[in-house]
Amino acid sequence: MKNIKILSSGYVRRVLWFVVIMLACIKSYGYSLQNHQQITRDAVKLINLCIQKKHIKTLNPSEQLDVLIEYNLQQDQLWRKARLWHFPDNKQFPLEKSATSWMGNSLVISTSFNVWSDYLASQARNSIDHQEVYPAMGALLHYVQDVAVPAHAVPIFHPVRYLPPKADGFDSWNSFNSYSWLEDDTALKTICKQLSSYDKSVADIISHTLNSTLNNILQGWVQDNEQKNIWQNLYPVNGPKKYGFAQYGCGSEGEFGKPVVNCENQVFNVTKQEYVNFASGQRNIALQASAQVIYSLQRHLTPCYGQACVAKQGNDRWLPNADILKKLIKE
């Protein structure tokens, strides 16, 4: 009887943990999913424009768009994120489970996504089956896009709190400048040539995107003018780290878009357009990296048409799960 009570108590605690996460994340991750979806759509649109203008020769990924989006978004399923954290590996400051409560860290299999992204890239690279390559590719896009988000790149553990919910403001930002390549044929030709000449692995694309994000936080964008230091104050790349994670600066708790930001003895007056410029620059990086992943991983494929070439949704092979993750960790 005593053992039953203990087991029940542990079970109840885990159930409560999931309920808390779900309540907190219903709103917290909605816009973030929209951003992942839109960037994926835009990456496919960019490749299609490059094909139409005869700037590159590659397969048209449009028929696989729903698969790419579905497997991208499903990486964010709550019970899967509890197993695999969406932060890049950091050898200098290893990410520790202790960053969250004992109830949460008891579920964690990997505190960084690299072992999973390496697996996905390997599966896509070594297959000629469209039903295998595009689900793996869609899943990979999620992590490529994540490292263009400052809180993922630094990294800063978020959400800051669950009750009441306090998510990362940049993650859910939804105001951007238009893409230059949609309005300027010269800009389109340039980005298409960059896409076709980039011959790097997925791991290299992730690393390059991560480093670009960190550099943009430290150096700011040209458009930032006098506010170029605001980003390294909000996202302290070189700040102290606990359990491998930094903390949001300026007491912001992850807010993004405040017109007045107080950072110790310095006050920043930041216009909405300056926030839009920074967010747009990071979105452009995520877009180009996403297009590079698609272009790179489909180069070895031959054309395939019809529903027989389109993968079914919900295949656990392409979604973080305990069995595969534990096997990968042991390897």
C-alpha cells in the first residue's frame, strides 16, 4: 500500500508538470509556430523564384511544402520538447538539466538538439526516398530557424516562468520588413547565386547561422544607429552563465518591443522600426539558412511526382522520441 502511494505521488507530480507546461505554452508558443511556418513557406517560395528566373537548377519543393511544415512544427510538441531541449550544444558552457525544476529535468534526455539534428541530416543525406528525405528536412528546418532567435543562440532558458506565462518576446514577434528579393531582381539573383554556390553540411549551416546571430547581437545592424548596443544588453552573449544558460538583460524577462529600456545606468529609447529592423535581419538569416538546407539535401534526389512521393504525417522516426534519443546518446 505504501509503495502504491509513492508511485501514485510520483505519477501525479508528472501529470501536474505536464498540465502546467500546457497551460503556460498554449499562448506562449502560438506565434512562434506561425513564424516557423512562414519562414518555411518563404524559403520554398525563394527556391521557386530562383528556378523560375533560371538562376538555379534544382527540384521544386512545393509539392512537399505541407510535409516540411508539418514535421517542422511537430518538433515543438510539448512532451517532445521536454525530452529534447531546443538549444545548440556548447562545449565551453555545457547545458545542465538543473536549469529547470527537478520535475522537468527528470524528463530530459538531451539538453541540446545537435545529436538529433545530426541524426536527421544523416538520414536525409543517405536516402533517395522522397518520403524519408523531406520529413527529415522539415524537422531540421526547425532547429536551423531556432538558432536565429537570440534566446536560443545565447542561450537563455525560456519561458522565464510558466504561471503566469512569460514567453520570449522575440520568438513571437510578427512585424517585419518585406524581403528585398521580392521587390528587386538584382537582389534575387544575388541570393540565388549564393544559394547555389553554398556547399556546406547541415551542421555547418547551423553553426554559421548561430555565429551570425551572436555577431549581430554583439555588433548590431547598420540600421540600428545609436541603438546598436541595445541587443547585447538585452541578450548578454558574454554574461555570466548558470547551468550553461545566461539571463535576460535589463530586467526584461524576454520582452521585445518596449520603447524605453532601462539597463543599469543606461537608458535606451528604441523605436518600433528599430525592433522591426533587427527582427527582420534575423528572419532573413533564418530564411536563407532554411533555403540552403532544402537545396543541399535535395540535390541528390531524382524527380518524383504524385502522392506516392509524399510522406505521411506523424511518423515517429522524424520526431524526437525517447527510444531514438537514448540510442543516439549511447552512440
